[in-house]
Amino acid sequence: MVDKRAERGVPSLVWRAGQERRLAMLNAAAPLEGRRVLVDGCGIGLYVRAIRRFTPHVFGIDIEPTYLVQGRCAGVTELVQAACEQLPFPEATFDVVLSNEVLEHVHDDRAAAREIARVLRPGGRAVIFAPNRWYPFETHGVYWRGRYYFGNKPLVNWLPSVVRNRLAPHVRAYTAAQLLQLFADTPLQLVSLRGVYPALDNVIARRRVLGQSLRALFDALERSPLHRFGISHLLVLEKVT
């Protein structure tokens, strides 16, 4: 049986340099100033709170009620319990939709992709972060002989799919083509797709010089063809009709 905590993942619980970095990527890909924004799979609402710097018109949804309670207790009130496959908003409601490491956990990722397209306004943008199949580690842990082993597991995602999916049945990892295919039957067109590397907040906190050196290396890799091996895809799509 798949552990629900493993299946749903753990949201960002603290705001650090890595979250700030992704917020900057979001704002560069889809300027947030004054826009209506949905954080699709918001966890405890950290990105909802942060996006308030740019606009008051920001909302978050998540399927887990305990996360939403945490967020509301921390003062993030614009949170709604809902599944990504059935968003509780009319068509063409939002200028920007952020999906940050969420599609890999939902029950039906194609349905979630269609819902993102449905609630976007024409000209609106979806910004998707999703796990990269070519990253050398599976970051969500694996199952082995009925037991769940948490943590980064090397080379799991490079195994044939039939083997990889037995070890990690609780989470998806996408090639670039697989991620694009989710949106193939939607009115969204590709703006950009690239790989991003981890921010290394934990490493920098423990070993500052080493962590900062690795971060500089990863910044260089993101600007090179080796971005394809980043921890996540950063996919930007725009609604055309």
C-alpha cells in the first residue's frame, strides 16, 4: 500500500532562498503585478502569501485540509479545499496559474492540465514546475519490499519505466516530451521549457562555502545544454483562445 504522505508529498513549510528563487522565475515568466493569480496545489500557502507583494488578487487551492488550516492560522485566508482535477472557479478567471511540484502527485495529471487551461484567461500564462525524469536522483524516496525509504535515491529515474514505477509508484517524473503531452489537447501554446537545478538551501546552511560553490556551478549548468538534467522542468505556457 502506498503511504499517503509519500503519495501527496510534503509542501514547502518555510520560506527560504529556494522559494524566493522560484518566485523570481515565476514573476519573470508571467509578470504578477496587479494580476489575478491561482496557486494550484498551494500547501500551507507560502507562495500565496509571497505573491501578495505583487497583487492582492491571489488564491490557493489544495486537497489537504490540514495544510489549509495551517495556512489560515498563519493569516493566509484566500485558500480553498479542492482537487487540481476539479477547480472551483469559472472559465477564464485567472491571468496566471502556478503549479509548483504538484502534477506529479495528483490522481489524474491530464485532467489537472485541462483544468489549468480552463481557468486561464486568453493571454494568461501557466507556470509549471515538475520533476525531471533525467535528474540523477529520485527525490521522493522509493518503496522496496513493501517499505518506504525516504530521501534522494540515485539513478532510479534512469531505470526503465516498468522498473522505475515499481520503485516509485507514488510519484511521477516527466521527460520534457511527457510534460508537454499533458497539455497537447488544451488551448495552451509553448512559451519556454528548461531545466532548473536545486537551490541547495540545506547544504548552504550546513556548509556555506561548499553550498555556495555548488550553487554557482548549478547556475552555470542552467545556462548550458546541461539544464536538461536539472531537478525540475520549468514549463511556461500561454492561452491562445
